[in-house]
Amino acid sequence: MAGSTGWPFFQLLKLRKLTLSDNEIQRLPTEIGNFIELVELDLSRNDIQEIPESISNCKSLQVADFSGNPLMRLPDRFAQLQNLTCLSINDISLQDLPENIGSLSHLVSLELRENSLAFLPESFSQLQKLEELDLGNNGLHSLPESIGCLISLKNLWLDGNLLTEIPAELCNIKSLWCLDVSENKMEFLPEELGGLVSLTDLLVSQNSIEYIPESIGKLKKLSILKADLNRISLLPETIGNCESLTELVLTENRLHSLPASIGKLKRLSNLNCDRNQLTLLPKQIGGCSSLNVFCVRDNYLKKIPPELSQAIELHVLDVSGNRLSYLPMSMTTLHLKALWLSENQSKPLLTFQPDEDPESGEKVLTCVLLPQQRSESGTKEMAVSWVRLRLGAGEIVLV
């Protein structure tokens, strides 16, 4: 758009929507301010390095997308666009926000993902109509306590930052549905977490969290809890009060046991506890009547409680990499579609003994399962498959 001054294009004063995304525009001329009735502006994925101050003349602007441009800053008068409701400035190398960003008081959606923001200005607390806030993949070390003033917030993404904690004041946002603080440096969650009474999705994966606070039991609407890749050694009994929980991911933590109250989670469909330090499962696990996928790969389990068979919706069970020598007989009542049992036995599957070939006198290895016998049709029958289940008294023995 270089050299565009005086172009008839900028005399289209009634223009309401302008989309110029995915071009190679390097400069935005000051005449952009002529579009005083412009409602939607999309300049995403260009090479624009600066937005002119004249953008502030576009008083009717409601939706703007500047994502994917090499912008370092927003113009000082940008906050005069007080009719903005949706603003997307993802992936533009932004290092800070205007101090008066709070003047954009009608903002409902603000996307700031993949920038270089290290802090939020205090005026941020004035964005009280904000419902969607994406701050993922920035350089935030902390959040201001005033973030609790964003009383309309429903979705908050903070993943991929450098946060060591979230302020307790954040837990005052009663409207929040989704909170994503995965891939940070957090060691704990605030006890006030239970104040997020509308929360349905809580994502805290890839942190250094050592425990889940007792107050999580107050989250009656919580449906998804992903807490994998942490240092959690204890899951509180109050987890059983999360009556809406459908997905619980605890992979790669330090859990030695699961609370008995887990059996109260009647809607739980997916439970993943792979790569922990579990030595036993509570018999109450059978109370998870909607459980469809249960994974406890690479733990220290020596047995599976017979009560698991009460989870009649269970279709996928992964117990590989444990220390099981048998499964309870009750498991035969389940209609499993996938069952993983590998790497449980401490002894080899087939025990060989030295012997002598009666024809050649050669020293050989043999076992009770060899040789295979021919059937009447002349084809060989396998005496055993590589994994065989032998029905014993009250249990299924792995042989």
C-alpha cells in the first residue's frame, strides 16, 4: 500500500468491513483513519510494522485483527477505539500494552497469544465486560491481584508462561468456565480455587504442583481436570464431590493411591493414571458406573480389585507395566474391546529346559508346550498363544 495517498480507495467513507489478510502489506497509510464508519478490520498475517495514530479516528470499529504482523507496539491513541468488542493481536512480538488499555471498556474478547508480554498494566482491571482472554505463550511471571476484577470473564488461557502462582483474587470470578494454566512453573494452586463455582475445565498440566487443594470439591460443575506431568502425591477425598467430572488425567505424577471417594464420580468416563507409583486401587473404583477408558500403565499394582467389574461401561483397560500375576475372575463379565497386559510377569512366558534330541543326540532346549501337534486336517495347531489366560479358582492367571 506504499504510495497509496490520494487513492480513491480511501475515499470509500461508508466502508464498513475491510479484509486484507494474507497479503504482503508492509505499510498501513495514515488514510486508514478516513474509514470513520468501519466496523470490521482484518489485517492479519501481513508485514505491517506500525499502526498509524490515525487509526483512532475509526470510532465505529468493533472487530479488529492485527495478528501475525511484526508489530512491536500499539499506537498511544489506540485506546480511543472505545467501541471495540473483539481485538486479536496474536503473534506480533508485542512487548507491552498501552497503559490505558482499560479504556477499551466494551471489549468482550481479547486475544494476545504468542507475544512477549512480561506484565499486565493496572488499567487491565477496568475491562469488566471481557469474557474471553487469551494470554497463552507470553513471558508473564505474575498476574496483578486486580485480575479478580474481570467479573464477566468466562474463558482464561494462561498456558505457556512463567507463572509461579495465580493470585487468590482470580478465584473470585464466579463466571469463569475454563482456566488453562498448563505449562507454567506453578508449585501449588490456591485453596480459594473452590470459589470458581462455574468452572467446567481446569487445565494445570506440565507444572510442578504437589497437591490439589481440598476446596476442589466445591467445583460441582467441573467436567475436565487435566493435571498430568506434575508432582502430585495426593488426591484429596473431596475430589469425589466433583459430581460432573467426566475426564480426569493424572498421568506422570507421584500418586501412591487413589481416594476411595473416586467411586462417587458417576459421570467419569476417562481416567488416566499412567506412570505414577500406585500400589493398589480402591475397591470403590467399581462405583464409576460410566467409566469407559481406564489407564494405569507403568505403576506398581500387584492386583486389580474384583469390584472393577461393576464398572459395566468399561471398554478399554490398560494395566501393562505393573506387577500383576492374575486378574480377578469377575473381569470376564466386562465387554472389553481393548485390554493391555504386557510387562507384568517377572518370569518369562515360556520356561525352557535342557534336553537331548533322540534322533541326533544334539543338546537342545525344550518345554512342555513343544512340539506342536498336527491336527487331523494336517495343519499345525498352536498349543498356546503368546498371551494365554488360564481360568483358575476365582481368578484369571497369566501364564
